[in-house]
Amino acid sequence: MQVAAHAERAAAELPSVRRASAATAQQAAAAAQRLDAALAQIADIARTVQELAAASQGTKQVLETVDKVAFQT
């Protein structure tokens, strides 16, 4: 009799468990979308930092050239 009672309780809880599982799956999908967006933003930031570093190196070379020319006169 106890086994039958447990089976009935489990069967009664099944719809609730399914709803909770579906809600959790939706939350996981939403979190994955937010993570993808954040990773794309981080990649954009990394590209921008690389561009700034390259531009900075170019500026440094120009300033060194100007210094050399300025001290030659």
C-alpha cells in the first residue's frame, strides 16, 4: 500500500515538476543569450584596445621622428 501511495504522490507532483523544469530551461536559455551578448561586447572591447595600442605606437613613432628632426637644427 505504501508503494502505491508514493506512486500516486509522485504522479500528482509530475505536472509541477514539468512546469519547474520548463521554467528553468527558459531561464537557462535567456542566460545563454545574455552571455553571448556580453562575450560579443568583450570581443569588441578587445578589438578596440588593440586598435588603440596600434595607434599609440604610430603616434610614438611620429613624436620620436619630430624629436629627432627638432634636435638636428
